[in-house]
Amino acid sequence: MSHNKAHQIVAEARRNKEDREKGYREQALKLFPWICGRCAREFDLKNLRELTVHHTNHNHDHNPPDGSNWELLCLYCHDNEHQRYEEQSRYGSKGGSNESKAAQATFNPFADLKNMLKKD
């Protein structure tokens, strides 16, 4: 394969990835409130670029239109989530079930969202 052909293939793959990301990002921003699902930081148009779409099963090609594989995370929480995933993949769990439960996030800012949005 020629050097030029390889560059074309890589450039096309990058464009496809960017297009795919734009699609699911736009969908997620329409579906979910602009709040980090971990630290509950709120976002507006000025800082929206700092809110990312995290794939909960870590498969970036699994993008169901209902958003069931996505959660919005700020840059910091997203980086932390991926770091924890890498460490788990690389080193596995060091202890029993108690340690793995402690490593999971327990805060869910949207747990009662449906009731909060109900009008009296």
C-alpha cells in the first residue's frame, strides 16, 4: 500500500469518527439535562464544550437512539471514569465484592427527575 493511500484511509477513518461523535453528542445533549452525571456540575452554552458523552459499556460504536448507553460527564469525571476502567482492565479487582462496590458511583442526580418535572 502506498504512503499516500494509507494517509487517505486514516484521514477518512478520522472523519467518520468525528461525524459519528457529532451525531450521538447532539442526540445526548437533546435527551439529557446539561449536568454531569457524577459531580452534578451544571453547564450552559458558554462551557458546554466541557460536557462529554460517556458510553457506559465503553463501546463507542453502540449508540442506541434512546441514549441508554450514554451519560453526560464533565471532562474531569469522564477522564476519571476511563482511568478507573483502564485500571480495572489492566489489574482487575484487588479485593472482594465490597471493594468493587465501593469503586462504583452511587450518586444519581436524575434518580427522581420524572417526579420533579411533574406539574401540580
